[in-house]
Amino acid sequence: MKLNIKMCDKQRHAIVLSNVSVFYSGEKKVKNINLNVEKNRITAFVGPSGCGKSSVLNVINAINCDYQNCTFDGEICIASKTPMKGVRRLNKVQLRRTVGTIFQMPQPFPLSIRKNIEFPLKHHGISDKHSRYQKMQAALEKVGLWNDVKNRLDDSALALSGGQQQRLCIARALALEPEILLLDEPCSALDPYSSKAIEELLIELKKEISIIVVTHNLAQAKRIADNCCVFWTDDEVGYLAEQGEAHALFSAPTTAVSREYLTGLIS
């Protein structure tokens, strides 16, 4: 079993998953995922707990490749913004610069605000101090945090509010100029005001990058998603029940599972 993650030239979609399956300790837990993620759109992954949403999200960035008991098969193609010839395999460093990930709980490093942004920039080879500062400022401005922190960049990131910490984590990912941003329930630990700020930020960011959001909040999916993927389980194995344009899917789902889940008849 082997997962092939590659970058493809002249690809219409930001990400294409072909027959992707996830196995834990040899048991298939997510089966045969085939989906297309459109460029410069927000795609929401919805469905009950345990149906494979986060597993599929983590496969895209090869996060669960680090788990000893987790294996995969299938193929993932990520579109290249820059011209290239043919297909190129991605190593983890290249992949994680191309595809940023934000987790459920805000996870700033226990360092200063400045070092939270500088650390990944240094790790990815940006040695010039002035360049790092410019990228840091640009990223913090994008997430609407610059004016709040520009005079206290050397303060601990842990002193920020929960909503500010999550925006800092997004800025940390954006500083590397990714082409895709993955978010796993980014608002579940935040208050409604902070959640609204994150939602508005994602709607603005999709002008530049493609976004996938895992959420249990169907109202949130309806507010921000352009496209939606409904995941479900069959005998404890997750699968993709339906995918499509979000408004159409919420208005007129075509499968019984999607219809009952999206209308609240089952959860």
C-alpha cells in the first residue's frame, strides 16, 4: 500500500484525490475517496465524528504518514501555480510549504509572536532577516493581527486571546505562501465573535489560495463554503457520500444519507 503525492502542471483543480484509502493497524478506515477541490474556493468537509474527514485532510498534507500504525494507498495530485514540465513527486518539506495546515485548538509555539513566524521561515531556508520581517508583517496584516501586535512582537504568543492565537497560526502558515490551506475545525474552540472573524478571513483568503475546512457546524459550512463534501460511515469505514456545490447540496442533496444529515434528521 502506497500513497503517491505529486505536483501536476496544467491541472484544472487545486487538488485531485484518486482512490485514496486510509488504514489503521492494517484495517481500512476510509475507503476509495475520489474528489476534486476547486481552485480559489472554500470546500467544506462535513459529516459525523469518525467518518474520515480529518483522516482525509491529514493525508493531503501527509501528517498521518508519521503515525506508525497508519498506511494509505491511492494518488493525490496538487496543482502547480508555476509552469513546470509534467509531474513532480513532493517530499514532506516541499509538501508542507505548498499545503498549510491549521488545527482545531490554536497551537502557537511557546515563543514570542515574532519567533512564531520566523521559525518556519528559517526552517524553509529564508535566511535574510529583512525578508523574514517583510513576510511576517505581510502575513500578520492578512489575518488582521498586525495593528494589535506590531508593538509587542517580542511578547509571548501564549499571552494572546484564543482567537488571536488562531489567527497567528494562520499567519504562520501564510508566511510560507502556500497554495492550499487545510483547516480542521478551526473555530470549535473559539467564541462566536472570534469564529466570525476567522470565517470572514477565510472568505478573503480564498481570493489567493484554495481552502478546505473540516467542520461539524453545518451553519458555518452553509455560510462560507462554495463546495461541500459529505462523509459518512458504512460498517465503521468512512466514505464520501456526496460532493457538490454547497448551495445546491444543502438545497437538494441527491443521496438519502446527505438528505437526512443536512436536514438534521440524523446526526
